Amino acid sequence: MPETENGWLPDLLYRDGKFESGVALFAGANGRTTRFSREPEDLRKAERLSGRALLPGLVSAHSHSFQRAIRGRTERRTAAGRDSFWTWREAMYHTANRLSPDDVYAVARMAFLEMALSGITTVGEFHYLHHSPDGTRYEDPNLLAKYVVQAANDVGVRIVLLRTAYARAGWQMAPNPGQARFITPSADTFLSDTEELRQWAKGRASVGVAPHSVRAVPLEYFMRVVEYATAQRMPIHMHAAEQPAEIDACLNEHGVRPIELLQRHGLLGPLFTAIHAIHVTEEEIGFLAQAGARVCACPTTERNLGDGAVPADKYREHGVPICLGSDSNVQIDLLEDARELEYHLRMKKLERAVLACGTEPENLAHSLFESATRVGAASLQAGHEADFFTVDSNDPAIAGASEDSLLSHIVFSAGRSAIRDTYVAGKAIVQDGRHAQQAEITEEFRTVQRKLWS
Ligand SMILES: [Zn+2]
């Protein structure tokens, strides 16, 4: 084994759709997986991870880390009478406008800490807090994006910063002061700011673009952003069809539905991921499939906000891959998102094993786990780094699983306490359920919470 190579030997290792014993994983100094080995000499040299199963790191492809600040603070009825996504959004704006740059860092660090503890090794951060609360640009227009990247770097989680374009409240709508921090009126400014961030981020993060939605970004602006990102081969993420009102607004402005609009203008493609994509027609699903695009479902957030259930069965039929995101971060537990993708359809259709493909025992768990890992990595263009997590096979939630049922035990029943170690680029960021900066990160977050809520 070269000196620069590290190896790990768990009881069981998940690869190619099954768990195997007697296999060690090796990573080079560059943090990339170099090989798997069954050679006795390699097994002796590898670090023994006893009582552990090792799995590839989870990918949350869609997060707004700052929204961790409102967790637990919006679970009540407001004076609106009928509460919805839209009343929640006002509460979210109110808090977003009270966060200083240091608060943005502290809240992001808390969210990323919880991600690390839950086995998430890569986050796609859909970042739209750009300016000071009254909309004035900071001297460095990427100040807040850089604080968020710094927070991920400090926790050790890999980050893809999806820099968000947001131009307006909506078609023919008066500006909403709650959105002043998000707005960049000109596409030229957005693109030069994004390019500046991309240069700065080298070695720290990768950068993608996120035209917020067809509501918030006019078509011409949208086209400029997609043209730039396509030339640079950057991921393109967009909220789409989360709520029915968005569809009506798009029909009023353009005469077509959001996904159809993008299809007509050639804006869908393999770099494109539609976030939520709940209220879609079969034709729109077909457009995403033809373009080789993906969908990102965020089931824990979608149920929390009353958005609806992603028609994952229809996407499956058309061959559109689905990844997962923790989105509002009301919960950070990507395995819960994976099982909810299936459970929401069970509740709707009064059936079981809706997303299973044939009768192979572990294929349902495998396909949900692919959504939580490989599809998310593809959506964010994350590479083949040695990012992985371990579970304790004696954890009460999964104890008694056999090698050929362990993935179903993990996907359907494991809580976060079963997750013990998290590695990014071959480096342990969580060991035995603890992160080295956990106490400090939590205390700093508590200080922000006291400021916001007392
Ligand atoms: Zn979102």
C-alpha cells in the first residue's frame, strides 16, 4: 500500500447494489477512491471498522441552509385563517431579513453540522441571500455566498453553491420588500457576480446556477443564465411546479406551463434539475425525460409545507431520475426523504411497494438509496471522491438485519443514531456520532436563535 493511501475495512461494504464482507476501500492523498481490495495483505493494513457497515455518502441536492433558523417557529396557525406555503413564505422572509452575515454563517454551519451527522457528504446549496436587508449590495456582492461556503468548509461537508438568480416578485407584480435581499435586476450583473464567485471558489467549492423559478426570472434573463451555464458545463437548478399558483401565473404570462415553457425555448437538458416538479402533466414529464433532465424531490419539506407529493411513479415510468434534497431543513435526514418518496405514494394510491421495479427483494431500497446518493451526485456533478458513512449494525433500529436485508433496514427504519462516522475525501468529519466542533457550532447557533426569537 503506498504511504499516501488510506484503507478501511468495515464488516460490510455496499457497492454495486449489494453488501459484501471482506472488502476494503482505499483512497489516495487526493481524496479519491483508488480501489477496492480483497487481498489478505490489504485487509490487514486497512483500518478495521468493527460492527460497522459502510455506504457511499448521501447527497442533499437542494438546501437553503438559512431556513434552519426558522425550524420549529412556524408550526402554528397565523391570522391568515388558512395557512399554506404562502403564509410560511412571509414568515421565512421576515427571518431572512434579520440575519447578519455572521448569523448566515452560524446558521449554515449548524445545518451543515447536522448534515454531516446524518451521513450527508455533499450539499447543493441553492443560495439566494445576496444583499443587505434593504437590497443594497455588499462591497463584495458574493459576501454571503462566501460565508456559506466557508461554513461548509469548516464543517467538512462538500458544497456545490448554486448561485440563485432572482429578478422580480412575479410578472406584473409590485416589488415585495421581503425579497430585496435576493434581487439582481440585470442578467449581466448576475453573470459577472457568478463568474467572480466561481474563480474565488476554486479549491473550496464548485459553483452552479439556479434561476429561482419562472415566476422570479423573466424568460430573456433565464436564457442568458442557461447559455452561460451550458457553456461552462455547470449544474442548472430551478424550482418548478411546487405550488399550483405558480402554474397559473406562468399560464397567464406565457400561455404555457413552466416545464413546457422551458422545453419550447430549448432550456432543458442534462445539466438541468427541476426542484419539486410536483404539479406537472404527463406531457411535461415527457419533456424532462427527452431532455435527459432530472427532478429533485424534497419530501420532508414538501409535506411540511403542504406542497403535495412528487409523482415519482410517473417519473419512473418515463425514466426521469429523481434525487433528493433537505430543502427547508425542517428535518435533516435524507433517509427519511428517501422513504417518504415512496410513502407519499402509498398514502395516495393505497398500495405498497409503489416504486419497486419487479420482485427482486432489495430493489426498492436500492432505487431509493440511488436517489439519495448517485442521482444527487450526478445532478451536482460531484465526482468519485472517497465520501462515505458508516452505520452501527447493532443499532436498535436495524439490529438483526441480514446481509441481504440490511439496505431495506437502513432505508426504511434507521434513525440518525445508527449513523456513526462520516468521511469526506477520505477524511473523518464525524467519528462515533460526534463532530469535533459540535459544541461550539451548537452554542453559536443558540446565540443566534436567542437574538432572533427572544
Ligand atoms: Zn427550495
